[in-house]
Amino acid sequence: MAQGNQHSGIEALGEVRGRIVLVRSDLNVPLDGPAEARVITDDGRVRASVPTIRQLADAGARVVVTAHLGRPKGAPDPAYSLAPVARRLGELLGKPVAFATDTVGESAKETVAGLEDGAVAVLENVRFNPGETSKDDAERGAFADRLAALGDAFVSDGFGVVHRKQASVYDVAQRLPHAMGGLVAAEVDVLRRLTEDPARPYVVVLGGSKVSDKLAVIDNLLDKADELLVGGGMVFTFLAALGHEVGRSLLEEDQVDACRSYLDRAGRSGVPIVLPSDIVVAAEVSAEAETQVVAADAIPADRLGLDIGPESAERFAERIRRGRTVFWNGPMGVFELDPFAAGTRAVAQALTEVDGLSVVGGGDSAAAVRKLGFAEDAFGHISTGGGASLEYLEGKQLPGLAVLD
Ligand code: ADP
Ligand code: MG
């Protein structure tokens, strides 16, 4: 996890004692259980948010944390309440955290007014307000006006959302004196090292479920990396592009041509796209399913591919260990179920053995390394933002960063 605030720009705000500082954090954690008794299954993002909040509180600011959780439809929905997350934040900070049951309404105003110097409050899920994610500048701006009216300054610390042009990320920064938080600064620092003169060999490992999300980054990395290893659910669209049968595996038909063109380009450019040679298949996605290892070009028609096979895992691990810069996004298989976790475990293990910079990006990938029992400090960096880091690596300008310049 990104650590420390040594690169933080919070000092740019000057004296914060007694001032109300809005902090946009990324507290979008996975939850389980019924709406009235939600349990956080991975609190990594809450823990990553603590240093900046603590730094501000220790400096005497009245800290008001804004964040989203999941994708509610622009209206209050108890299943997406930040209340359990605010409680967890309080436990991690070791002090009470006030909670406002609305975003910019009476509860928010009262909660903020009741803060003493050094105290912390969390506002309810900003996505309970339709203005947060609106594509209409005026509607988004109106919500940002009300958020900004609650505070004296703004700190952007939610790296997982800096690629979003949303009210609490982008518009509010235009309305208040603002600064970059330590977490965002640390993330940007690492991404810069991945894009500017990375130590070689530079190995990129991509997996996860959606090819279409990750094609743009492949496009850019084919010019920058030395090799691309592909696993996870996205493998099958590549295998289909080679003309192989993929059975009932995940397949994005409309991306097959794009995958074929990347494979062609990789062949010409000398930056190989390495695909698995064997695949773990089963008849259903279940922890009890009987599994079988088959050649990647011989997936039975009635089976689904749910992990890379042992031979591929070893081959990937070897290539990763040789890397001096390694970026990994997306699990190699359905790691949530034990029978399909071995590929992801092997890749994660190899990243811990890299002599150089190893970076894990992606919400599920980060959750996977924690679930599989790896120590966070075994990696060079675990990014809190999958989409944001991919867009950065694609070479895109991220609105939430641009607005801070
Ligand atoms: P990240 O959040 O790290 O960017 P993604 O969201 O792209 O990763 O993908 C994570 C999901 O991909 C996991 O829930 C995992 O179960 C799924 N996945 C990995 N391999 C497969 C596969 N072979 N078939 C179906 N789903 C897969
Ligand atoms: Mg994900």
C-alpha cells in the first residue's frame, strides 16, 4: 500500500488548524451480508486513506471525509451506506468519527458544525446525490457548490476516482483552495516510474475479466514494455483470435479482431504477448467443481476456463522474476474460489521475488494478494485504483489530477 506523506502537497494549504478541510477519499470497499448488517470483506482502501486523514487531524484541521460506495442510482440506498465504513475508519484512527446521514443536507451541516479542531467526520455516500456523477456540468456544479459550502479547503486523496470527472473529485477542487493528498501523490509517483524510463526488462501482466477495459492499455504498453503476459478471463478472447475453441469460457466476441491485431503487432514489434499454454477448466464456477488441466488449444466445448494451468503459471512466474519493473493488473483466474486460485497465487508470489519495482494495480488484484495471505510490504506498491492506474498507463490525462495543477 502506498505509504507516507513525504510527497504530499498538503503543506500548500498553509495553516489548517481550525479550518474545515474536505478530503475526498476512496472508501469503496467490498461489503457482504444483508443491508442492515454489512460486513467489510477487505478494508485495504480504508487503511490506505488513514495517513492523510490523520495528518490533517493531527495538524488541527476539522476533517470532513467525502467518498462513494458502490453504484447506487443517485438516491439513498441503505445497502450502499458508508456507515459501516465510517465505523471502521474510527477503529483504524483510534478515535470517534462522526457520521452524517446525508451528503449536503441538514445532517451534514450539523455534523460539520459540531466538529472540534482535530476531529473527523464522514458524510454519507456522495453517489446518493444524482449531481455527483451527472454528465451535465450545471447539475454536477450545483452539487459541488453545496459540498464546497461545507468546507474551507479541499484535499484530493481518492486515487481510485481521479480518472472521474465527478463533483466531489473534480468540480469541488475548482471551488476551494486545494491540494493533493499523500496517497494520490504516492500513486502518481509510482505510475511516473512505470512510464518514464522504467528499469528493464519491463514485464506487464494482465488478467481479470474484461478485455474491453484493458485493450487501450495493451495498445500503449506494446510500445513501452518488453513483454506482456496475459491470463485471467481475458485470455479466451485472445485464444479465440488464434482460432481456438474456448468452450463456455468468458469471451468478448466483439473484441476478437482487436486481439488479433495486437497479436500481429506483437509479432512484428518483438514485444511478445505471452498467452498461457494450459488452462484449468471445470463444468461450473463452483468451489466443489471437478477440475481438469487441458492444453490452451484444446478446451472442451462443454467446459469453462477458470485459471491458467500449472505449466503456464510456472512460465509466467519465471518471466516475472526476471523483470526489473513489473506491473500486474487483474487476477489470473477466479481466485475467489480455491480450485482456481493457483495461477494468481503463483503470479503474486513471483512479484514478491522481483529485484526491482513490482506494482499491483486493480481492486480485485489487490484484494487477491491480501486474501491469499501475502504481506502488503512484500510488493513495491499496491495501487488502490485499478481504472485510474490503467488510464494513466494508457497515457490519458486524468481530470482529477489535471484540476489540481
Ligand atoms: P481488477 O479489479 O484487479 O482490475 P478485474 O476487475 O478486471 O480485476 O477482474 C477481476 C475478476 O476477474 C475476478 O473477480 C475474477 O474472478 C475474474 N476472473 C479471472 N479469471 C477469470 C476467468 N477465467 N473467468 C471468469 N472470470 C475470471
Ligand atoms: Mg475489478
